[in-house]
Amino acid sequence: MAKKKNFPLRIDPELYAVIERWAQEEFRSVNSHIEFLLRDAARREGRLKKKKEKE
């Protein structure tokens, strides 16, 4: 697996609390849930291509 990029993220505490609760409901860490949300948004906007399924 490729190494992931680390960077600081400043976020509104109220929004963080929402994401934290949401992540718990989805059994994810806050970090992985933020990545999931960003990846989903990028796919929906056509900025990230879907991986080809193996045949």
C-alpha cells in the first residue's frame, strides 16, 4: 500500500464533534472517516476515477 500523506488540519470544534459521532456510528476512526468523506465527494464530482474491478 502506498504511504499516506500527513498534514495538519484545522477544523471547527462543532464540525469535528459531528464527524466524530458520525465516525463512531460507522465504526471508523475520525481520520479514516474524513478520508472516506473526501474520497466519496471527489468521486461524485468526477475528480477521482473508480478503480477497475478485477475480472
